[in-house]
Amino acid sequence: MVRALPGKQCLSDPPPTWLLKANVDLLAPRHLFNWSLVHGGVLSSMKATYVSPILKKADMDPNAAKSYRPISNMSVLSRLLERLVCKQLMIYLRDNRLLPDLQ
């Protein structure tokens, strides 16, 4: 999953994404993720996001707040944990037939 991450990164990322991907065997955050799953929580640093206002359309008034939409940038570790939990949850739901067929 680490190698499949996009090359993007956030200002709150301690290691650059490219470094994590290139050294996944040494830097894989297995213990951190296992701790999060066992305790049902995450570190406060993984909850931080950077919100950037982006103009919805080029022809909109840049002085009006309603012309913008927020873009939230989470850290690469937060995105990775989110994908891991999603994958495990989908496997559980599928294996236990808890999802409707057309879901």
C-alpha cells in the first residue's frame, strides 16, 4: 500500500513521500498503525490537516468567500492509515455478507 501512494505530500509529513516509498522496509509504520487499531485512536499529529481555499471557477469573484472551496491536505501517514482501515473494513463487510449486493 505504501508503494501505491501518490507522490503528493503535506507540510505536516515528517518524511517526504518519496523517501517513505523508497525505504518502505525500514520506515513502514506498522507499529504505529497496529497501536492505532488496537487502541481505537490516532496521534494528534495525524489529525492535523492543512486547508487551502481554491477558487471554484476562474471567472468567479476572488474577493467573495463563497467563490472558494476548501481542499484538505492530510499527512501521508493519515492517508495510509485511512486506506488500511478501509481495506480491512471492506474485507470484513464482504466476508460477513453485510453489504447489499448492489452496494
